[in-house]
Amino acid sequence: QVQQAESGGGLVQAGGSLRLSCAASGRTFSNYVVGWFRQAPGKEREFVGALSRSGGVTEYADSVKGRFTISRDNAKNTVFLQMNSLKPEDTAVYYCAAKFVSPFSTETIGTYSNTGRYDYWGQGTQVTVSS
């Protein structure tokens, strides 16, 4: 069973940057599509972005395009979320999620924007952006 844990959250001023990490254990993380989601107080969990098994294909929510970048280091079983030009509205708890995907799957990365697609979740890390 894949277990994963997010880290790297914190308090940052608007315009600043943070890099979140999602470290996995228990299985080979490179066999999984990994998504990032966030949840602000009183709001539903929303899609931030997703990364293919190979790390070569990504999908992002419109609200973070051009500012956030997802990457992975399969040798370290870790996925990263680089967040630049942060805004107060980016304040939320950020979660990484994983879904095992066959190497023969033809599904596009765009189909991984729903929380229901994922089997494994981390505990979340708080990101607070001050104005």
C-alpha cells in the first residue's frame, strides 16, 4: 500500500514562493499518477494539478497555470509542487494524491482532475499567503 506525506508548507508573503514535497513509501511511486489538490476553509477540495507516471505530461487548474509547476524525482519517490507568485487566495491545505495507472493506459492526464480518481491521499500541509 502506498503511503505518502506532504511537507514544505508554511507562511509566505504574497508574491513569494514555496515548494511542497510529497514523499511516498511502500510502492514504486513512478507507477502512479500524482495529483495535487487544495482545500480552503469552508470550501470544497479543488484540483491544482496532476502529473503523469513518466513526469512528462501535466495538467493544471486555470487558477495556477503559469505560477505552479509539478515535477517528480522517481529515484527519490517524491513529487514536488513549486508554487511561485503566490496570492492570498492560494491559502489552503494542500494534499497530494496517487492513483496506480497501468503503463498501457490511454487515459489522458486531464481525466485526473477529480478527487474520486485517486486511491491514496496524504495528510495535507498548510500553506498561508499573507497580503
